[in-house]
Amino acid sequence: MDFNISDKGQDYLRRVKQFMEDEVYPVEGHYHRELASRENRWVELPVIRELKEKARAQGLWNMFFPDETHGCGLLNSDYALIAEDTGRSFIAPEIFNCNAPDTGNMEVLIHYGSDQQKAEWLTPLLEGRIRSAFCMTEPAVASSDATNMEATATVEGGEVVLNGRKWWSTGIGHPDCKVGIFMGVTDPEAHKHRRHSMVLVPLDTPGITVERMLPVFGAYDEPYGHGQVLFDNVRLPKSAIIAGPGRGFEIAQGRLGPGRVHHCMRAIGAAERTLELMIRRATSREAFGRPLAKLGANPDIIANARMAIEQARLLTLKCAWALDTKGIAGALQEVSMIKAVIPSMLQKIVDDAIQIHGGAGVSDDDFPLTALFGYARVLRLADGPDEVHRAMVARLELRKYK
Amino acid sequence: MDFNISDKGQDYLRRVKQFMEDEVYPVEGHYHRELASRENRWVELPVIRELKEKARAQGLWNMFFPDETHGCGLLNSDYALIAEDTGRSFIAPEIFNCNAPDTGNMEVLIHYGSDQQKAEWLTPLLEGRIRSAFCMTEPAVASSDATNMEATATVEGGEVVLNGRKWWSTGIGHPDCKVGIFMGVTDPEAHKHRRHSMVLVPLDTPGITVERMLPVFGAYDEPYGHGQVLFDNVRLPKSAIIAGPGRGFEIAQGRLGPGRVHHCMRAIGAAERTLELMIRRATSREAFGRPLAKLGANPDIIANARMAIEQARLLTLKCAWALDTKGIAGALQEVSMIKAVIPSMLQKIVDDAIQIHGGAGVSDDDFPLTALFGYARVLRLADGPDEVHRAMVARLELRKYK
Amino acid sequence: MDFNISDKGQDYLRRVKQFMEDEVYPVEGHYHRELASRENRWVELPVIRELKEKARAQGLWNMFFPDETHGCGLLNSDYALIAEDTGRSFIAPEIFNCNAPDTGNMEVLIHYGSDQQKAEWLTPLLEGRIRSAFCMTEPAVASSDATNMEATATVEGGEVVLNGRKWWSTGIGHPDCKVGIFMGVTDPEAHKHRRHSMVLVPLDTPGITVERMLPVFGAYDEPYGHGQVLFDNVRLPKSAIIAGPGRGFEIAQGRLGPGRVHHCMRAIGAAERTLELMIRRATSREAFGRPLAKLGANPDIIANARMAIEQARLLTLKCAWALDTKGIAGALQEVSMIKAVIPSMLQKIVDDAIQIHGGAGVSDDDFPLTALFGYARVLRLADGPDEVHRAMVARLELRKYK
Amino acid sequence: MDFNISDKGQDYLRRVKQFMEDEVYPVEGHYHRELASRENRWVELPVIRELKEKARAQGLWNMFFPDETHGCGLLNSDYALIAEDTGRSFIAPEIFNCNAPDTGNMEVLIHYGSDQQKAEWLTPLLEGRIRSAFCMTEPAVASSDATNMEATATVEGGEVVLNGRKWWSTGIGHPDCKVGIFMGVTDPEAHKHRRHSMVLVPLDTPGITVERMLPVFGAYDEPYGHGQVLFDNVRLPKSAIIAGPGRGFEIAQGRLGPGRVHHCMRAIGAAERTLELMIRRATSREAFGRPLAKLGANPDIIANARMAIEQARLLTLKCAWALDTKGIAGALQEVSMIKAVIPSMLQKIVDDAIQIHGGAGVSDDDFPLTALFGYARVLRLADGPDEVHRAMVARLELRKYK
């Protein structure tokens, strides 16, 4: 038994931590204030571009890929701790070109993309020149049940025609976001796992309208954002379908394993940063003659946060290790477990941190707590709500007794 | 035992409900969209003025006052259910001139104000011509411990001089907000309950700067808002001190009983509306072949919400009744209990409603759930954090065994 | 609005409290030690008989009946607070002839019994000369779903024949327990609410075997106990069927309203006594230089207990009042709510009290906490598990929106 | 990173699991019934002796010792999973001579015992010929604060004299229990960590009275039991003091690291067995047309149990690994974390299992759930209550920010 990551992983982790200390944390405050001061916040500030170049020059780039061709040859369990560290800052993931949904989209292209698709879209994504969106969830139906999907990707001769309204298309507000992966029903009569297709769609194709950007607890998460997008008779050559018609469900499944580890580890990083904020506040303020950290149930709150984070991290590392050693099929329950556990864990800790901050906790001017809260709250819904993941855990558990 | 309110109360309640149905709910949506479309949202839209006049003409005005001179002669227990109903809409309380902090400020003036103070400020407040703020909480210290207060109200000859920085001065952004009640230390050597004064301060007095408006989960709650206010050598005649120097703590205590009932009953109204939203959503969407309302733990969530609301309402009504029959001194534990219980209850129900709404729940565009969440979250801090109220409940409980 | 009970209720409540102080609390300790020292604990100790006579002589007898003929003419809301007081002591309910399941069984006989049934069984029950059992739950099936019931009450000519195995037949171990009410299927083809009959069965009828007494967390609750009872071709005249064949479900429904109020109010009395124990312990022991009551989260635990009890009591009183003013049909949701809320509330408070007592809390030698825990734990299952009541609350809630 | 234990550990684990399957599970039911039928349950039934011999013959003996001289040379992280497996059965730990408090007592003797002490007591303990007790907790004071200890171990010339009343001396009811380790104050003036001594005391020494055995939720846990023991002027040669006067606190600290891992891993085994019982029941009973396992919130309950167990196990394994690689000083927070987390986790799962079992859950006749509940409940108090461990976790957390 060994809870240490590989030597290579440790080397990368050390370098990422150093980069965070030297380059990221020092500019965060300024970055957010600068962006907030802009009339148009849907822009990439130059500092991001500069840091991306620095990170890339140091080889801290695309680290999420397990292979050495596209990534750095790190195991999922190695990268997990790196993802945690990048999760401590809202701006870090992009700087290392490890931001969702680009990570998942790149993986899809590597595993399922045609040579042409790779040349056209994978290369610039790998280089961080463009960004991408994933268009799956729909406003009109409960998306927790994939069979509810109403959007269509109809094959007509040599074309595929996209129709439907999607929302929570994350990242679509970014000026560099050039391409999306659209999921729709191609053959409604087919088996429910053979019905959907994924289509690679350039966002300047006629018929695409970003109807609005969706706020999360009042925040638009500029310059990325979450869009509601209308696809109205969007026509593409049939070759835009990834891996051919009817394979959408299969691709979606494969996309989710490592992606959930990344999401969860970033959330753990966010939880660590929240705990740090909580403790700094609780040790610097006094009431009734004692620092808040010593008052009433506050030590319990701090201890509970530490214990929840430790357990969440270990669960996620175990999941990453299972992916490394057994593949997605051997890690199904683990993947569902982390997605059901970690976002709620983060939400609880942020909520407690808000309480300890008092009025400063609910105002996003002084501390990033409401942004962290929104992040946690969305994560309990994104990529399947908690309920769906718990149901999956239970189903797999019952199967053991058959 | 009788859980019905008085006949008079029932008559008022029926009329308020009718007014809400006929006048308030129909305009809410338009009101919020209209305000959101304004470049300057720190304005009173005409519809509010019109509805205030209608409400006043119907005698649905200042109903929170128990006496017949200023109010309608309703008991606290009568008014409680009316407050609940107004809590279902963010715009309703002002329409009936029953909005915090004006309610509490008017009560202070009635009980402690000089004739001159009443003539100058109480009359226009009673008529809804001006609005007011309450400046107590401070950014630099843990305000849960009143002895931490740093702002000063120093008597110098015939003047009182205010210095200090306050925040969460609610309502100070409103264009009609003309006066504040400022609390500061007058005699730091006095007994800790004799140290503070409350001062009535016209907001156009030199030395007052609203440094910024504070967002709550990204929302500024226009046109009311929460301000951070600097008082820099603000000079007023000594007669501006309410009830004379050193009585600030006493006034603050008296102000809190009915005010907390109002806050809590409005929160219960908000909880009822949230439950209604939750059920409407859960019965109109399907997943896995059943409406969400029948799926998994969702019936439990609905039942738990109903049971929590019922209990919270009864606790608050009992508190109101205790205030009616025994006065504030006979209702101390009840007042602390409701403040400790109800805001958390609301937060939990809103959080569950968000989950059932899926992505639509975190976006304030379509449903008011994030605004309701922010409201609940602030209420767990405003007017004393949960912790302080629980501590008070415990202290009074232990006293029974001495 | 009036949270006071009637003058008559207050008079009875005062007298019951006095009786508890003068007669019950002083003998409790001795009673339990004496019983524990007996080889055969399935006996009525003389002190119980004496106290029953005293209580009856003072008119503190059968107070649960709302009518003046059988009871004292107290409202449900009056009796509720009396039930609470008797719930503070495990021996009190019988002393006032207000013990379950006799209370419910007597109500059934009054409302549905024939003159002959009343003469034979109701009279001695009213006089406290005999006791009774209620035989409904079955070991072989999930009894939360009444349609699962397997026991049969078959009409054959002028006879009814009982077959089946029941358990959790409470009180059947008592030497004075002479009669049971047995529920079984008479016509499996009938509508599911017309299928069952209730049969009055003398416990010395051939074919009845008490197979074993069931421990609750190791305690047998002597001399009452919970029995597993085999009914093997038990033959009775058809006149033993209460109100005729097929009316079992109807009778069961009617039986449950006031009975649940009694159960819940006794549980609230138990919670109050638990809180008293908790506070006495927490104020009499020190650790780290402070009494436990002031340490860490303990004040929160005390406050939470007080707030939960207050809310639970008000919910139950409201339910009792609804029964008084609207009848069972107007109190359906209230009845389900109290049964879903109060037992869990009690369990949580007992668990916290155990923790504060340390090792003394888990040992039933020194404090009644494990007995209280068992009582609470069983109550979450008896008379329908929590789940069934929450489901009913949700169902009735959804109905409001149709 | 590697979540597998060592090859050697896997070999032992496989053999223990086989032994459990072949020898332990098949006799459990009979064992408990047989013991329950005895008038005197304070006996070792022959089957235990036989199984001990078999286990010893197979080398499955004293596996908790990390060294090869006394144990099997297994790492803490190897043994942890073995302890989990033995925790699935109440009789297993003794069979492998891995039962508390003997494990901890043997460790104390190995590390601190004199040659004479080892010869006299360690050897028969290692061979499983005798058993031992640990006498630390006291009834008269809050033992969570070690400085409260009132018992004394006074050095008088060449003797040490023990006085005081201890309780929760686990195992003292066993007929083979021959020796205890007694902790008392030797020098009340010394530094608080230098005040106490541990004394090895033969239980037949004059002056020792087992005043009573303490029930846990009605169960006496025969033939081990928990005793209340009076030490009244118990005189021993000074050489009975372990490692010399004043070192009691130091020894107690060293004793606790691996011991807590063992406790927690056994509790995890108990949780796994509970989950198995829960699922078997939930899949074998139906209500409202579906198996309980599919009904309402039950899938969530199953999923939550699985997720809690997984996290708890990983936390404990990480703690064991930290002990292996960094020693007790490098695992302080981990040790406190597991003790604060795991017992509550087990209690919650057992409580849920009881609910799903219905009436059968609260009766210890049919399922071991109430025994498991009592075990969990005691574990939240034994070896320091939850509160003390959370406080330690918080203290160590705050230290990181100094």
C-alpha cells in the first residue's frame, strides 16, 4: 500500500505548486478586479495568454492526458493531485490547458475523432489556441434521464441536420470558443443506447444562436459562461458526426470517467482553499473574548471540514487509481461515488465558511465564497445530479448480492 | 386552545391575500424585468408608488403596529400571518409600508423618540414618503459580540459626533432613504449595557459616505441594497440622540422582539412559495417514467419541507402570542428560538428546490430561487448569526435548572 | 389565538402534575429496582394497583376519552398536555388507565362494539381490572403495506376462524391481559379497504400460543412486553367480529388519530425528561475547566433539543386541536406529520443525552437513557414506520396542487 | 500510488477470510444461542478454545503485532484489512488472539514491560492462555479530560498502593481474565503529563472488588463484559509499576495509535456486515409492489452507506500507512480523525438497517442489529468521546496556520 504518487507525478506536482505560488496566486486579485472593471467581460485578459505561454514553455500543459504523445504521461492518480491544486484558483485550469469542457472534448477527439476532425479541431485545442463547448443538457426536459433528450441530429443524404435547444453549454461565451460537440437523437427507433449521435459543430455555422448567457447565483463566470443555444436547422456534412451515427451514448459514457475525477479533484482543491479562508478568518477575529476558531461549535466545524476533505480526496484518488489499473469498466461505482460525494462536501464547507465570515461571507466583493458556493451548487447538478449518481451506486451495490 | 387568529386579524388577512392576488402577483414578473432592464436600478418604479397608494387607501398600511393610532390595532399574532403572506413576494412588504428596517425604526421612534424627532421623521415614515436605514454592523469586527463595536458617538458640548465605518446598512440605496439610526459608543467606561447611544442622522449630513453597495450572491437587491457607510466626524445637535446618551443597548433590545417575528414570518411565506415552486416543477417534469415528485427521495423532501414549515410557523405564532400576552420579557427564549430556526429552515428548502429544478434552479433568470437562497443565507447572519441565538436559547434553558 | 388549554384542562393538568410529583416520581426508582430483582418480572407490583386506586379516586382516570360518560370530558388538546406529563414516566400511563393499547382498544369498543362486547370487555377495561392487546403486525411480511397482511379471519357458518402469526402484540405479557383485538383477512377478493375484519378474542381461547416475548434493545418491558403470537385455528362465534366482517380497515383508520396524538405527546414528555437529565449531567460535571454544559458544541445541542421539542409539541397540539375542531378527516396530514416527526426528534435528543452522559449513558443501570432510546426507536416503526407517514404527508401535499 | 496491501498481507487476508468462512460464520448462530441458554454466561464455550487452537495452528495468531517475534511481521496497513474481516463477527477477534484490550495491553508490555513483567504476563497473553483488562475510566468524573482522574497509585516505600473506583473495565468478566493495567495518580504535583502511573495488577490481589457488570443497551457482552471495579488499598510491590512512576500518560499515548486503527477497522467490518444485512432484507421483502430496496429513499440509504464505508476505510488505511511510514508522531491527526469518524458512521448505518428491518430490527432475537448498535454507540465514547477527537483534529489543523 502506498499513498504516494509516482516520482514523475511528484515532480510535476511540485512544479505546478511552484507555478501557482509564483505566477497564479499573485495575479488572481488583480485579474478579477480588472475583469470586473471592464464593460465587456467576455474577453481574455492578456495575463492569461502570458501565463498560458509560460506554463506551456515549462511543460505544464495538457497534463490530464495519460499518454505521452498528447500529454505528459501522467497516471490519473498523479494528475488527480495536480487537478486539486489547479482547483484552488478559478483561473488556473485554463492556464495549464486543463479546463473543462476542453479536456473531455479533446479526449473524445483522440479516441473517436477522424483524422480530419483531429487536424481541424484537436490540434488547435491541444495548443490552447481555441476553446470548445459541450452541448448536451436541454431546458425543456429533465436531463437527468438521457432518454428525455429532444434535440435531433438527423441524417439527410450526405448531411446531418441539428435541431433543438441546449443550455448550460459551458464556455460558449469565450471569444476563442470556436467549436462545440452537440448531442442529439438520430434514430428514435433504435435501442436507447444507440439512438444518439455526437456532432462536431463549428460555432459560426448558420442556424446557431446563443439566446442568452445563464447566471449562476448572479455570476456569469465571464469570460467562459454558460449559454442557452438554439440550433435551428444547422446543416453540416455527415462527416461531422463523431465515430458515425448512433454512437453518442457510448462516447458520452467513455468521456465521463476521468472527467469526473478532474471535476472532483478541482472541487477538493476549492474545498481546501475554503478551509484555509475559514481558518484565517476564524483565527483573526474575536468575539466574547476568544478567537472565533475556539468558540462554541466552530472547532467541530473545522474538524468536520478536515475529515470530510480527507475522505473525499482518498475516495477520488482510489477512483483515479482504479481507472489506471482497471479501466472505466472496473471503476464504475467509484466514479459515481465521487460525483455523488464531493460536490455536496464542498457546498457544506463553503456554507460553513460563509457563516464564519459573517456579512463578509455573502458578499462576493471581499472573499470568493459566493463564487465558490455557486461552483459547488452547480456541480451538484452538472454532469448528472447527485440523485442519479446515488441511484447508480445503489444499483451497482445491489448487483453484488445477486 | 385556539389556533385561529382574531376576527379582525382574519378580516385583514383575507384582504391582504386578496390584494396580493389582485395587485401584487400579477405585476411581479413585469416589475423585476423592468427594473433589470434599467441602467440605473436604484429607483422606485411607478408601480410601487401606485400600489402603495392603493394599499393605503384600503387601510392595509402600517399593519405591524399593534396600536390603533399608528397601525390597525392588530395583535402580533394577527399580523404574523399577514407578514407571512407579504413574505411571498419581494415587493410586497414596502407596498404595505411594512418593510424592514423602517418597521423597527418607526417603533423605536414611537417608543423612544422626542416630539421633535417624531414630527420630523416618524410622520413621513408612517406615510411612506421617506425610507430609513439602520447602521449598526461593522466590517472590522465580529458584530455578533456587541461589545466589539468600534464606532463612536461622542458627546462634545451640545453636539454628538459620529465616527466609524458601518456596513450591511440595508435600504440605504433607495432614493427615498433620508435618515438613519446610527449606533456607536458614547462612554467606553460605562457598564457594557450603558455604553452605546442611538443617533438619528439625516443622510445628507456632511461626513457621510456610502463607500459601496454590497452584493449578496451577486445580487444588489435594488433599489434597497446594503451599504457600507463611512461616518467621518459627522456632527449633529445632541438632541439627535434617541432617548439620551447610553441607552442604545436598551433600545436595540426592545427593537428586536416583534421585528424578529416579522422577519421570520416573511421567511415562512418565502418558504411556502418555494415549496409551491418545488411541487409545481416536480409534478410537471418526468424522468425514468415518473414525475419527479414521485421519484426516489423526492416525496420525503416534499414532506420534510411541509413538516418543517408547519413547525416553524407554529413556533413563530407562539412567539407572537407570547409577545402579545407577556411582553418581550416573557418571550425572550421564543424570540431567540425563531431566529435560530427559521432562516436555516428556509435555506434548506430553497436548496432542495434548486436541486429539483436542475439547471433552472441555479439561474436567477427563470425562477427566483437564487434570490430566495441569498435572502435565507443573509437572514442566518443578519440581526445576529444563528450561533448567537442558539447560545441565548441554551443560556435561558440552563437558567431554568438553577 | 390562544395557546392555553381550557380551564378544565388546566385544572386536570395541574392535578396530574401534582400526582406525578407526590406519588409517581418518588416510587419510580424503587419500582424498577424491585421489579428487576424479581425472578418473574411478568407481574403487577402492588404499588401500581395502589396508585391506580388513588388516581381513580381522584378522578384522574380514563382522561383520554373526550366524552364525559367514559372519560372526563376533556378535549384532545387538553388531554395532550396531560399525556405529555404521563410520558415522563414509564409507569404513569397505566396508573391513570391511559395506557396503549388499552386506550385505542377501548375507543374501538365504544365506537364499534356491540352491547354484548361492551358489557363483557369494555367495562372491565374502563375500570382497569383487565388489560388488552392489539394483534396486527406480522413477522413474515412488510407490515408497512397493509395489503401484505397474511393472517385470516375466515367466516365459517356462525363462527369466525383465526389463523396466522402476529408479533409486536404489545402488553400481551401482562398477567391481567385477557383479550386481544385480532386483525385478519376475511374476504381476499373484496376491495382492499373492505377485506379485513377485527375480531375480539379472549386470550384463553384454544389455539393461541405466545411463542416468545420480543426484546427491544435487550429490554423486555416487563410486565407488558411485546409478544409473538400464533393463532392456529382459533374458533370464535361470529359475534366476536367487531362491527361485522370487512370493516377492519375502517376501524383501524378511525383508531389512529387520537392514538397518535397520545403516543406523540408521551414521547414529548419523554423528550423533556431526557433534556432535563442532559442538563443536570452537563451542569454537574466538568472537563477542561468548564462544566460540560458550556463546552464546545454542547450549548448548541441543548438549544437544538429545546427548539425541536417546542416545535414538536406545537405541531402535536395543533393536530389535537384539529381533531377537536374538524375531526379525523380534517386532520389527516397533521396526524401523519406528528408521527413522522416526533419519534425521530426523541431519538436524536436521547442520543445526544447519551453522549453527554458518557459511559453512564449506555448503561441502563444508572440512567433510563437506553430504555428511552429503545422506546424512541420502536416508535419510529410502530404504528407505521416513518417512511409511510412521510409518504402520506407528501401525497396529501401534492393533492393541494391538483 | 497503490491501494493494494503487500503480498504477505494479501496471503494472510485470504487465509483469514477462508477461516472466517469455514470455521467462524458457521458456528456463530449456534454459539450465541448456546451461550444465551446458559444460566451462567460468564464462561468460555469449548468451541472458542477449539477455534483458537486451530487459528494458532494455522499461524493466524497475534497478527496485530508488526514484528515477527511476537506477531507475523505484518504492516499496520496489512493488518487493517484483516481486522476489518474479524470485525464482521463478535467472536472472531478472540479466536485470532487479536481482541481488545489484550492487544493494547500486550503492546504496552512489549514496549515498556520489565523482563519479569513480560515473563509473568506477556507470555501467557501471547499464548492466549489468559486475558487482561484495562482500568482507566472512572464513574465519578468526566474521563474525557484525563486530568480529572481521581484514582491514585501511591508509592509507599517499596510498595505501590492503588485506590479508586474504575468502570468500563472491558473483559474483566471473563473467567480467564487474570491481570489488569491500572492507571492512577502518583504525584499530583507533577506536570500534568508526568502525574500518572500504570500498574500491572493481578486481579486476585486483595482489595479488588468487581462491584457490578455494566449492561450496554441491556446486553452484558458475556463472557467479556464491562466491569465497575473498586480498588481499595490494593498493595503491590513497586516493581508492578510499568516503566516506573510518572510514565502513565506517555504509555497511554503510545498505546492508542495502532489500537484505534484496530477498533476502527473492526467497526468497518461491522458496517460491511450491517450493509449486507440491510440489502438482504431490502431485496427479500416487498411493499407497495416493489422490493424495499427500490422503494423511496432506500436506494439513497444504501448508496450513502456504501459511500460512507468506502471513505471511512480509506481514511483508516491511510492512517495505518502513516503509522507504518511515519510513526505515531506523524499520524496524530489521522488517528484522531478515524476515531471521530468511524463509530458515528457505523451507528448511522446500523440505525438505517434497523429501520429497513422494521420490528425485526429492534429485537435482538433475529438479527444482531441491536448488538451492533450498542457496539457502535459505545465506541463513540470509549477511548475518548467523539468530541475529544474532533477537538484534537481542529487543534492540529489550526496549528498548520501558525
